[in-house]
Amino acid sequence: MDATTAPHRIPPQMPQYGEANHVFELMQNMLEQLLIHQPKDPIPFMIDHLQRDNDYVPKIAILGPPASGKTTIAMWLAKHLSTNLLSVESLIAKEYSPLAADARMHYQRFKMVPNMLLIRLMQERLKEEDCIRRGWILDGIPETREQALTIQTLGISPRHVIVLSAPDAVLIERNLGKRTDPQTGEIYHTTFDWPPESEIQNRLMVPAGISEGETARKLLEYHRNIVRILPSYPKILKAINADQPCVDVFYQALTYVQTSHRSNAPFTPRVLLCGPVGSGKSLQAALLAQKYGLINVCCGQLLKEAVADKSKYGDLIQPFFEKEIAVPDHIIMKVLKQRLDQQDCVERGWVLHGFPRDLDQAHMMDHLGYKPNRYHLMYKPPPTMEVQARLLQNPKDSEEQIKLKMDLFYRNSAELEQFYGEAIALNGDQDPYTVFEYIESGIINLLPKKIP
């Protein structure tokens, strides 16, 4: 590798993330929104909408050892895909966030951020409008198996995971020549990627922690962790050799994240997960989507995305969000229909949670032809009083609110179970991966036929 084969600038633009056959519909929706919202400057508005596909925004994790180039590749991908780059450094640098202030204090003292604090920062960031609309790339996250499992439990699941690799000797040599630009955050190298501009050369700095001994210690820690992280991402993982020109690594990564995973299920599953609040629906949906290439359809998330996107349905939903009252069924059904009719849901199947919540909603789905062929009921109470005593409560999850939601679920669940006669009921008060095995057996095996 040399300076001529590893340019420090992002390569020329390629087709954006999303399918070409959606362009006409995207243009039509975009023009409708232009007429509705009448932005002051329509050109940036049009560009913004053409550069993304809200139905399939990037959700990518890039992992790799020190000096493998993961930050550079992540930055290039984020710029090319017009998405958001999330790293430990960017999360703790967030201004006006008490969580970020705590994280900075830990990082300054211990050169690390506690797992739960980092994940709470991620949750806070991923709820912001730009992440909902444009997706995200995780740079070096998760760092441990514990982080990976906790992220999955919260329903945060990347669609593509890239792992960069290179011999340790190469990585140590690379790290010794690493330099950073304090103004832009870009990373350069004295041998492989030296900037031609003298102005940039003069302000480059030697980052801390790049000595041979420190790099060897970090590599040892990385190898210990990565072998425990990788099993969390079967079927969506791609390893790329980082011991080649950066531009080649970038194009391999770009090609991979622009592909859709084919389902390895023996048929096209349409899975409905039903359970009370806290029963683990989000985690099981994420695990099924990840393993079988299904589309994870969370009804609540769809409504939030419609509002964040300022779509015609978002305008209808916004007043209900502001008043904190339930969105009418007919509006929810329109948003859900729009998603389930898309090509990826039709071809690959889906796992739906958050809808239907009662018999009327189930009839609406059935009338429109959205019939799940796998249906599961779950529950998950705290296993002991000791566990219940140490549970932390979201401010919105008061005892009265939870009781109300539980009563509502159990009032409706009997009718739903009767409506979906082939429903499979299982105990969610077990290890999440044991629950997943039970659900998986219902996905891949034929349902028993009732003999009249």
C-alpha cells in the first residue's frame, strides 16, 4: 500500500442507498410534501429527500482492531450514504446532555465509559430525528459481548455488520505512523496516507496511546472481545481484509451495505408477536429479523418515523402525540399498510409487534389481507420479589400506567388468541435466548393441523 493507492479523500459518488424502482414514488411523495409544507428554500429540501430512502435507512456497525481503518471507513460511508456516524467520542461530546457529561468524566479518569452509561447515550441519540430519518453507523460499537447483548435486548439491531481484519504486525506498524487532524477529526498516516496540503500537514498531531506496547495491549483486548461479539450477529456479518488500499476496503464495505439479506427461512414468514409491556417483544423481533432476514416492523416506531419525516401521515399523527392520546386505528392502519406493501416485506416476510392490540384492529388487518402465519403470545413478570425491588423505572412507567396497560392487554388477549386460532403461547419468564429457541421452532416447523 502506498500514498497513490490510498487516497485520503472519499471516492467519487455512487448510487445512493435504496432501490431505483422507488424513485418515481419518492419523487411523487416529495412533491406532495413540497406543496403541503411550502419550505422557504425548496432545493435543499428536494436534495434531502432524494438522498435517502426512509423505508430502508442504513443501520450499520463497523468493528475492527486498532489501526484497521474502521473510523476512516465509517466516516466515508456516513458521508456517502448521508447518514449519522456514532462513536464513543461523538456520543460523549454531546453538549447539554447530563448523560454525556457523566460519560466524559468517566472517560477522562478511566479512558472508558461504563456499559450502561454508553448504551443510555446511544438510546438518547437514536431517538433524535436525524437518526430516525437517516439511519446510523456505529463506529467500534459494540466493544464487548455484554454491550452487544444489551443493545439487542433494547431492540437496537444493525442490518449490516462489517469486521475489518489485518495481521497484528501490520496494525502495530500502522498505528505508529497515525496522525490526526484536530480540526476535522480525519486520520492520516505518515507512510500510507499523507495529505498533500502543507496547511493540513502542519496541524497534524500524534494521538495518545499509539506506542508499540500500548497497541499490543489493545490488540490483545480486542481479540479477547471480538470472538465473543461475532456470534451475536449471524447472517449479517462480513469480514473484510483491511491490509489493502483504503479505497478498496471502502468499496467492498459500500457494496455490502447496499445489499439486502435474503431470508433463509423455508417459507416467507409473517410473524406477529403479542405480549404485555416488558414481555420482550422488541428483543425477540430483533433476533428473528436478524437471523431470518425478516423486516422488523414496530408499529410505534413507524408512527414516530412518520412524524419525524413530516409526511402526510405524520401531520395527522403529530396532534395526537402532542396531546399524548392514542392515534386512531384508521391512521395507524394506513401507515402500517404503506410499510407492509413494500417490496422487502412482500419478498422477505415480516415480524410485527405493537399492533394489533385488540380484536377490532385484528379484524382491520385481516380485512386488508395482512394475515400472519405465525403468532406468539408472551409474558414476562419479574421472577422474584428481589428482582422486582431493584428494577429501575422510566418516569413514564408509573405503577398506575403499567397496571392500566396490563389490564388492557389481558382484556384483549383472550379475544386475539381466539381470533388467531393457531397461536402459540409461551412463557416469556425465561432466558431471552431460550424464549427465542421456542419461537424459532414455531417459525421453521409446520403448524400442527387440527383433526376435525
